Amino acid sequence: MGFFNKVITKTDSVDLDEFLNTLDQVEEENYENADALVKPLDLNTDVDADAVIREVKQGNLVLANIADLNKRNKAKLKELLGRIKQEVKAVDGDMAGISAERILITPSKVKIIKKKGQ
């Protein structure tokens, strides 16, 4: 019985604070075998919008940070998001706001469920 108690009660605990504090640290990894990537990009300029569109057309998902532009220039943000939405729709992609600071943009064949509980 002693052996089974050790096996059953053994846990690989995760230090949540350490995990959350190191999320932004970049580790060199090999991405060669990935079918698609989730790329965090800032959206502030036309060049950034072009980068978002390019990534989605390449089949990657984009997590766009809109926080700075949302504070500085809502009209420009609306313009860029409209342009991105038009291009993403043309390739049968999808996009949705996931917070006040982040927009998720997906390539074709990846859809976002926008209603809770589905």
C-alpha cells in the first residue's frame, strides 16, 4: 500500500507566481514542426496592419495588442481594424476582441466562437 500512496499523492506542483512572472521571457525554441503559430503583434501603424494581414495569409493566428492605439487614436484604430477585417474576411479568416487590449485574428479554417457557452 505504501508504494501506491506515494504514486497517488505525488504531484508536480507549479509555482503559479513564478509561472506568471516568466511568461514574457523569450525562450529559443524550434518552430519548424508547427503547422501554425500564434504571433503576438502590436497594432499601431499601417505597417503593423500589413504585418497582421501577412501573418494571417500565411496561416498564423495573431494576437494583436491594441492598447496603445486605443488610448491615443481611436479613429486610426478603427481604420486599421476595418482594413484588417476586410482582408481577413477575403481569405475566410475570423477576428474577435478578446479583451479591451487584445484582438484575435485567425486564418482560414479557424473560426472563433463569439458566444459564451458554445
